[in-house]
Amino acid sequence: MLKTGCLFRAFLAAALLLEASSLQTITALYGDTIKVPCNPGGVKPASHMFTKWKYDIPDSAPGDLLVKQAHMDEVTIQATGFYKDRVSMGNDSSLLISRATLEDQKTFTCMEVGPADIKEYSTNVLVYKKPSAPQIKDKVKELENGKLTAVGECVALNANPPANITWFKNDTQLTDDGKLIVITVLLKKDPTTGLTTTSSKLQYTAVKQDVYSTFTCTIQHPLGPVQVSAPEKFTVIYPTETVDLQVVNKGSIKEGDNVTLKCKADGNPRPTSFNFHLKGKKVTVDNTDTYALTDVTRNSTGEYKCSPVNNDKMVGSKNIVVHYLDVSLNPSGKIIKNVEEALEVQMQKNASADVKVSWTKDNEKLGKQPVFTQLKYSDSGVYECEVSVEGITKKRSFQLVVEGKPVIKKLDKKRGDEGKHKVLMCEAEGSPKPTVQWSINGTYEESPYINGKITHKITVLPRENLTVTCMVSNKLGADTKEILVSSLFEEERGKQKGTPGEGEDQAKLIVGIVVGLILAAMIVGIIYWIYQKKSKQGSWKTGEKERGTSEESKKLEENNHKPEV
């Protein structure tokens, strides 16, 4: 009977329609609980009897995990060993595996069994582990210019699948070229956990500019995102290749300045001691790169050099020009010259470069250097020349005084306002300032004394015809002139009687003088005729003749009277 039942069940099982679903894959996180779904479609077979989970064992029959009857709440654990205490079933018939490890990367199958059919749903499980943050270990202390040097090792610990590591310099990916850049990657699997540690070693050939470079490494993993290590900077060692001698002073250098020289070298580490070559003299300075020249002179002009103490072949040089200016002016001080004389002005200059020259007279600009071929009173003044070159300015000056004996240029007269007085004007030139004097009294008015010229006015009320004298004088001499001034009262009477005025009086005076001269000539002729007649008769003595002649001469002289206007 037993044998018959067994055969029946075997036959029944063979007759059942076996339905298997397609294989799906899920990803679980290392250490978390794995949830493997059963019958993702959610439709259970008709007259469902039980659900069973199993897993594939390579080269062996599947291993049983657990089973649950349709009308029972309890789950029967069939697993032994590794899964015995780690598996359970969810309310939706899913398989739950706690504390996921890499050994859980298998194919798990869910079987749903009914009276007439069996459905299977297989799921491939992958267990992923995100690596720890990247770290750069075994970092080099310094890089040497042009030398392939191990920079460090970037490590991504305990990952599954293994992480991928990439090196960057200043955000630019570094690629292994086998010469200047060598990257060595090593994978190490933990025998217990099965997790993989990825390490990447970078060897790099540095250049001088890498003193400013930043190195990082990144980790790429399916669980993402990309992780970046802390940036690292490295000291780059390179020898001194250039030396530059600089002058710290701003602007041009002139005599008397202090000049600071600075020797700048590019090596790393930079040189700290230098030799300064100062026009044949060598001076060594320690722990500084500067040297001061004090109170320089024009003789300090020349080429200066500097070099690191341990490398005289690396030399920086600089030509230094010390600017100077010498100026002399002839004449100088106070110069007194006579009017109409000549004066030569000589300005001599000696400078380190082209100079700029400007002239002023009494603080007013002149277009060029003054030339005096015939001095005038207006040439008097203070002359100053300003000479400049490269920040140096020097001034030289002289005071010119033009002197001369005063000369009356004009003596004139005119009627005053309303004709009630007369104004006499005496214009004169001379230096020092002339003193003006009149032979009569009146109200005086003097113009400003400018460029050796002065005008002096006197207002008078003449009661009779006058001869008025203007006299100008200074320490060098004097000059005088006369003018005839007619009486205002005579002119008024003349106007009332219809007689000619002052102008007509002058004309009459001239006519009178001419008539008087004619009469005098006639008298002389008559006397000479009488003299000749008596001389023939012998009635005149010699002495009387001489006296008569003398008296006649005196009478002739008396006829030279002054004209009146």
C-alpha cells in the first residue's frame, strides 16, 4: 500500500505543470536585511497549498531554506548551518535574510505549490558595499623638479564591487604615460568578508609651477556619489634658475639719495644669502636679500650685480644712473648798469640728462633768455632762471638796475577846466627816480614812476606873463627846460577888447623880434657909416672909436630879450 502511494505521488508530481518565471536581480546593502520578493505579480495558484524557499548551490542540489503551509501561521525553517538563524518570511511571502554578506550573492527561488501546478520565481541577489572615504597615505614631503617621485597612495577600503580610483591635479585628470606619470592600482580582497580594498599609487614628475598645484584622488562606485579626498599641496624643490637685481626706490635717483638694492632669486628653497658686486667691490649679506647705498653721488652711476652666495654663475645686474645738475649764472646778485649800455647774460649748466630751462622777470614768464644790447630803464627788474632735470630743480637770479642822468622829454602847458587856471606838464626819464622842481608855486600832481619815466604836473593861476622852469635831478645829474606862460588876466582883457589871445600874442612877439632885429641892423649900419665919415675927416680919436664900438655892442646884446607868449 505504501509503495502504491509513493508511486501515485511520483506520477502526480510528474504530471503537474511546472511554471517558472524569468530570473530577476536585486541589489542589497552589505550588513542590511535582504528582502527577496516572491511572485512579484501577486497572483497565487488556485487552491494554494504552501510556499517554499530554496537557493542554488553550485554543482549540487538546491538547498532548502524554509516552508510555510497555506493555512498555518508558522514557518518551518529547513535551513541548517549558515542560514539557520538568518532567514525568515515576510507577510507577502518574501524571503528575509538578515546581516547580508557577500556569501548571500546567490540565486534564491520561491515555489508556490497548488493541487494542480507549481510556480517558481527565481531572484539573483547582489550585495554591494560602499567604500570608505578616500585617503591619501604615505604622502611625500616634497617633490623635486624634473624627478619622478612617489606622491602618495590613495586608498578605498572595503568595497563591493571594487571601487575605481582616479587622480587629479588642479581638477585635471592625470593619466599614466609610463614616463612622467605612473599610476599603479592594487586590489586586495579580505579573506573573511570578501570585501575589496583598492589602492592607487601615484608617481609624478613635478615642474616649478607645481608649487601652486593641488592634488586629489576620487572614488567612483555604483552606489555613488563620487567621493573626493582632501586636497594636498607639496613643496617643489628646484634650483635657482634666474636672478634679478631690483632697485626699490621709486622714481629717478639723484645725488644725496639713499638707494636700496634687492636681489631676487627664484629657487625653492630660495637663497637667503647674497653677494652684491658694487662697481668692483664685493659685499656679502646673510639672511637678507637687500643692500643699501647711502648718500649716492654722480660717481655712483654704473652697473651693479648680485648673485646667491653658493652660485656666482647666476647673476642679476642693473644699471643705475644718479642724476645731477650744476648751474651757474653770470651776472648774479645786484647789477647796476647805465642806460644804453650792453649787458651779456651767461647761464651754464652741466647735467646728467636733457634739462628744462625757464626764465622769469619779476615773477612774470619770459619766452627766452634775456638779451641786452642797449639797456632801457624798463629792463630793470629781478631775473630768475629755473633749471630742472629728473626731479632736480635749481634756481639762479640777478637784480638789474638801469641808471641814467634825468632828461626832460617834454614840457608842455594847457588850459585847465573852464579856463580858470593853467596846467604845466613836465615829462622826464631817469634813474634813480628824478626829483622834479618848478620855479613857481602851485598845486602839484605826480604820476607813478614806471620804467624810469615820470610825469609831473603843476596847476597855476598866472597873474602876469611868466617864464617857468622845470628842473629834474638825481644823483647822476640834472636837466632844465623853460616855458613861457602868459597871464590869464591879460588874456581875459584881450578877449574883452577884441585883442588877440595868447596864441596871437605869441605871433606878435615873433614879428616884434624880427622887426627889432631889422632895426638893430639898420642902426649898426648907420653908426658904421658915421664912423667911416668921421674917420675920413680925422675928428674921432682912436680910444673914443673903440669905446663907441663897445657901447654899441652892448646895445646890440640888450636887444636879445626873452620872448613872451
